Amino acid sequence: MMEQGLGHLRIYTLCAVVLGLVFAYTSADLPMCKGSDYHFEYTECDVLGSRWRVAIPNKAETCTGLPDPVKGTQCTFSCSEGEFLDMQSQQCQKCAAGTFSLGTSIAFEEWDSLPTGFITHGVTTNEGNAFINCSNSTWTPKGEYVASNTDECTATLSYAVSLKKPGALSFEYFYPDSSIYFEFFVQNDQCQSTDSESRWMRISESSWSHYKVELSKGNNVLYWRTTTYALLGGAVKPVLLRNIQVSGVAYTSECFHCKPGTHSSKEGSARCTPCPADTYSNKGATVCHECESDKYAVPGSGSCKPRPACTNSDYFYTHTPCNSEGKTQLMYKWIEPKICSEIIEGAVKLPASGEKQTCPPCNPGFFVTNSSACEPCSNDSYSDGKVCKKCPVGTEAVLGLEYKWWNTMPKNMESSVFHQEFSNSDQRTAWEVAGEYIYTAPGVQDNDYLTLTLNVPGYRAQSLANSEMNELSRITFVFETICTADCRFYFLVGYSKWNNYLVEQWKGRNRKQSYSYLIQSNHTVSFTWTFQRTEEFSMDRNFSTDAAKIYSIHITNVIGGVASQCLRCAVTSDKADSSCVPCPPGHYMVNTTGECEKCPPNTYIRTSQPIGKTACVQCGPNTKRNKAYTACLSDCTFRVQTGGEAVQTYDFSPLSNVTGFTSSPRFTNRGLRYFHHFNLNLCGTESRVPASCVDNVTESGKVVKGYVCQSTVVPSDIRSQSMVSSQPFIIGDSLMGVTTETTLGGISSPAWLFPSLQLPDVIFYYKSSDTTQACKQGRSATVRLRCNPTPNVKDHIMLPSKCSEGTCDGCTFHFLWESQHACPLCTTDHYREIVSACIQGIQRTTYVWQQPLQCYGGESLPTQKVSACVSMDFWLKFGVSIGLIAAVLLASLICYFWKKTRKLQYKYSRLMMSSGGKECELPTADSCAIMEGEDAEDDLMDLTHKSFFTKIKSFSRERTSDGFDSVPLKSSSRHQQDEEEEEEED
């Protein structure tokens, strides 16, 4: 039995137990204890580093006369590998054959059940459904390993160990699925855990990964913890653990038997050796036994199985390298290790090998040598797989790697087999060449992972034309899967030797198709294709005919690449390794002449087709091309005229910074909560900071950048650090245009997604060049900016209520951004003036906004104006005064003319009286003179005291020299005229 230092016994307690037994049963009729009735253990070490060996009864009250405690070995005492401590003699002894010991280490290699000291339990996460029972969501022993849960609970496996000296822990794990969050950490005596940054395990590539950590002296509690988030649905692969070993314990008091399928033939073995193929062993074996001729056993087997009859599924074919005659031989081979029998009735025979066939051509960019080998052409040449040709003047070799003929495995590609279960198979080749394609060879087990890896040294300097589109390179491959079971085909990209990121996966049978992946980072150093026939474990080969085929692989812009064609010099071929003189920015190359011509105004260059006038692409509405002529940008301003009104101007500059927002909570089938997190960079010039989304779950640290991106985040209480972000992807990396129209460039933003009766929304349209299996045209996004001038209201970005994930079809995303800064700039048309009454000679003019207010910023509201004025009382008094004066004047005139008329009547009557009553006999005088003061009844006016009206009258008539008024009499002059006419007649 091992000392695990858990503090089970203390010297005083043990002494009390021993003394109690002695005194309690001295008089009892109990037999004397035998060696099988008790075992020895050490007490804990005291401050001097010493301890006691005491005898502990296996069962209480069964015997008497236990041995007395004796002084034990020093606490620093330990045995070497292959030895154990004999507690009777307190000396190290060698382990017998068929057993092993690690000395100061303990190892756990058998997982038929949980070893002593291991504890596992499952709990519901804080974000999960509290009504879900997670008690059965634990780590499960599987014989060769222990497997984690795959449901959405948190499963913990723990083991406590006390080390007498500093030690170490090592274990192997297989962690293939990023849908599981897998962490390992250690707690010490003070319950202090390891740093959160180092506890998250790396994703495994296609084989078991090894992990080792140093342990401190004293108590250490080891924790392995997993939490599953099946966000994308489908089966989740569990985390597997095996070969856990802890060093630093003081001793082991016994040796362990070798498990079935292994053996140790010598004394003092530190470990057991697995049995080779076609042999077996039982537990504690010293030798492996051979199977009978009609039976077989895989390496490490504890028994043999009958050999089945050979079928066509038990062999495969391959091709030899081309010989000097340009011929290759078709070779047939048994799948190793061979488990079938050819002598059983109905068994097939291995077809004869050696059939000669004509070698396929070399791959593009290579040429055939005299020895029929394929060698690459130089950088300034190209080929169709036969002969290298120099590129014409004014052209440039399009360098890359293209594989479409498979006679031999390319030097920069390798294949391997990963066995989930314990296996020592020597099979290393998982993919075999077959002329027109490369295919997966049958594996040892149907659940093996068959991997093909393409390594690249790097990429050529990124051209300026691609800098805005983030296209450094592109890989395209054509594949097909032929399956009768639930096979899986995975495509992964590698960012380092230890990190692979799953890009896409296909299930079941898939017809021949093409897939492309855009490479945006120079850190992408490998590409891996993995095929698994089934996830169900079976030693039988039931689906060995299921296969994946890759017909061609083409990757562009690779260092050390070759060319299959030459094109006219790229428009922006300013790369250091380019041999062409490029056209100036904003120019395209004419197809026929190779000359450079300027693109029309406000256009950018299409990087995928830089030749011909079609290379010039018109920028979308309200956007301008950048200085490099590679993309269209928005300066965050927008002008629009609606309904014949004045032009409205918008300024979105306050919204140009990268803005993050999160969707409403989403829940998995088990009730675990997660969110979709979006980052948005609305607009800006070349110096803008793009939006970025990151994967901080795995070691890949994948980062995508553009205008709009998305990642999946998990609440922080699932992990002990910041919120988890995973599965990032780009939604839009180029700006298509800014307009109030609901459709642009094939992208639609239906009005019913965000109903509104106010100002028309300003819509930004974005598109991504990154295509997926579901979105073959790439993803796209629309961002509606809606005016909300309400003060003190925080900006709010919403997703469509009918498409709560932001997209209704999985490819086009829609967002609504309400903000004050989404309103048009205020102008003089947005406010009106109110003029107050004139109060005490002061009049005030106040300006107020038109309601409802639909502007923000721009023209400020003018301040109140104060001006002098004349009040109504003054004008009333002035009017009354003028009226009174006019009335007096009118009355005076009336009196004057009335009196004048009376005088004329009086004079006329006097004339009539002097004529004797004869109207025709009037005096001959033209006028009559009235002496001043002649008749008091005439009411003569005093001329010396003339009134104002008298003066006016004096100006209107003539006066005589004698002071008389001359009044012409019409009748007198008429009479005189008549007399003169009569005298003339006489």
C-alpha cells in the first residue's frame, strides 16, 4: 500500500488505539494476532523528521497481541524504481517478475474503474438550468483511459496527494474538440490555484498530447475539469486522459501486477512491456503467449480472436515512383497488421502486383527530367507539367503550389494515423496516392483518425492591392467522401506546430466539390485534412471501404512556389520579389498592348482581375476610393435630399470608433447560456482601427479583422478569468456603400426588420470575401442608423426581433443603431422664432426647435435677442391727439366757410336793393367797396387783430391800395358787357 500523505494517522491517536486494545481485551478470550490480521503504517513525521511504525488491525476486535510500535525510517527515505519498501524489515526489496514499481512515483495506467483516491462529480454551471440533473455527468473509466462528459454540465476529476519532497505530475491527454473547455490546475495547502493563464489545455492535433507540471512539497490537489458548449449541434468528442504519473511520494509498500496485454520478465522492473501483435498475456504475466495460427491479436491484447476471411477491404493499392521509361507499377498490399486469413473458405487472394501503367504528368509548375522525375521550374518560368517556358516580356509568373496529379507524395506533405484506443501499430501511412487523386487507406480500426498535412514555409510579401481586402493567399481543394457509416471529414489550419484550428467539417457522403479558404495571416503554416470512418470503437474493420478522396489542392502566393501560367504585370505588383514594373496606382493594364491606362474617377482596382477595364470598379454611393486604389471608404459624412427639401447633412464621426455589442442570451439544449458578440467599425479613412474578434479558448489565438465581425462568448463564471471568446469570423471586410435605399449590390435590408415612421434610415452596406460552405457568396451586413435626438439616452444597437441572432439566413446580418449622432446636422430650418409683445419699450425674440426635433449638432440654437420698441400706449395717445387737432381744424373751416357764405349773401342782397329791384339794372361798377366800419351789422373783422384763419384768407384773395377788399360781381360785369354790345350796334 502506498503512503499518500493524507494525514490518516497521528502518533498519539495510534498509541491510544494500541493501548486501548491491549487493556480492553487482555482478559478477553481472543486469539493472538497473526501477520495476516494487521498491516504496518508510518505515523506522520515530527519536527525532527522522524516517525514510528505501528501495526494497524485489518478488522477491529478480532485478535490481540499486536506488535509494539518501533522507530521507523527517516522521512527522507525512499526506494528506487523497481523496488518497494518491506514494512516488516523496513528495507527496500526488488519487485518480482510480472510486477513493477516506480519507486517514489505512482502511476495510473489501468482505468477499468477509478483508482483509489480519485474523485469525480458533475455539477450544473451557474449559467445552466438548475433543474437539470448533472450527477451522472462525470469522468468515466474506459479501460485504457478515462473520458470526460460530453453533455452541458461541468465534470471534475480530482486526486489529492501529499509529497514528501518536490515532485512532478505528467499525463497524456487527447483534446480534439473546441466545443469543450478543458482546464487543469493544482491547489496547494492554502487552497491557492495555479495561474489561470496556464491552466487551459491546448487543442490536440491528431495524437495524444503530453503535459507535465512541477508540484510543491506538501499537500497537492489535482483537478481536471471540463464544460461542454454544443453551440453548433452535433456530437461532441470527449477529453481523454491516460498514463497519469506523480513523483515525489516517499515510498511504495507494494509492487503492482502488470495488466493484461503487458508483461515484465525480470525482477526489479520499473514498468511493463506491451505484448506484440499476435501475442497475449494475462494479469501479472512474465511472458507473452503466441496466438494460434487461426487467431490474431492486436498489440497489447489480453486475448486472441479468430481470424476472419480476407475480403477486398483488407488490402489497398498504391503506385511506385516513375521509372526512366515513364512507367509506374500498380502495387497491392495487405492492411497491416494483417488480421484476416486467406485459407478460409470464401477468402479472397491478394491481387498480383507489378502491372505497369503510364505515369501521369508532373504537376503544373514542374517539368519531367531524363529520369522521369519531376523537378520545379524557375521563378520566371511556367509549365503545364511537361516543359518549362519563360514568361513573355511584360508578364509575371503566378507562383503557388498546385497538386492535381498524384504519383508520389509531395515532399511538403505527410500522412499519419492516430489511434484513439491503445495501439502500437506500426502503420504510419494514412493516405495513398492513386494517380488522379489521393485517398485514405484502411486503418487498423474504423475510428482511427487519418490525417494529411501540407506544410508551407510562408507567403510572399503581401501586395498593396490585397492589403485592404486582407487576402494574403488562398487555398482551394476538390474532394469527395464515400461513406456507408457516419464518417467525418475535417479541414484544419495550423498556426503553430501544436495548434490546429477547425475551419470546416463535412459529415457522411459528399459529392465531388470544391472548397476555398482565405488566408489572412502569415502565421498560418500548415493545412490538415482528417478523415474518420466512425466514432464507434470496434476492433473489427466494418467500414474499411469508406474513404475520402482529394483530387486537387491549389494554394497561391507561397514562398518556394511554382507557376502554371504567366499574367500581365499585376496592377500593384510592388512586392520585393516581383520581376514586373507595375502600373501606377489607379491604372489598369490593357489586355492587348500591356499598356497602363487610368481608371475612371472614384474607382478602385479589382485585385482578382487586374487586367482590362473591368478591373476598375466604381465605388458605391457616398464612398470614396482610398489612396492605394484598393477599396472604397467613407469619411463618416453623408448628404441626402428628400422630397424636394433642403439637403440634410449627417456626421457619423462620433460613431466611427470600434463598438462592441452583445446579442440577447442564447441557451443550449441543456440550458447553458452564451452570447453572440459583435464588433463594429462603422466608417473611417485609411488610418481607422478595424474591428477585431479573437479566439481566446485555444492556443491558436485566431484574430479576424474587418468592419464587422462576430464571436461566441461564454459568461466568465464558467471560467475563472475573463469572458471566453471563441469561433470568430468576419461578416464584412469591405464597404459597399452608404445610402437610404433598402437594396444595394444584391444586399437587401428590408424595412420590416426595423419598422419606422420617422426620417428614413441611413444604411451602411458591408460584404465579406470569406466564403463558407453555407455562404458561397460570402457573408454581408447592413447597419441602419436611426435618428434618436432624445438627450441623455445611451446609444443602442439592436438585432431584428424576428431574427434574434442578427441574421435570418445565416449569411446576411442586420443591425439597427439608434443614436443622437445618427440625426442630420441641425440648420436654420430646424428652429423658429417667437417675438414677444413690446413691454415698457422692450421686445424679446426667442428661438425654439421645431417639433418633433429630428436633428443633432450642427447649427446651435440662437440666444434670445432683446430690442427697443414703441409701445401701444404711445401710438394710442398720438392718434387721439391727431384726431382732436383734425376735428378742431375741420370745425374751424366749417365755421369760416359758413360765415363767408353769409357775407356774400348779404352783399348780393344789398346790390339787388340798390338796383331798384331790377335784376338787369345793376351798377356799372365791377366791384363794390365796403368801407371799414361802414355798417356795424356787416360784422366787419378787425384787420389789426387777425386770427389764424383770417391770415389764411388774406393769402387767397387780392387787396386794393386803399385797403378795400375787391369782390368781383358776376352780374355787374355782365350788365356792362351788354351795354357795350348795344352801343356798337348803334
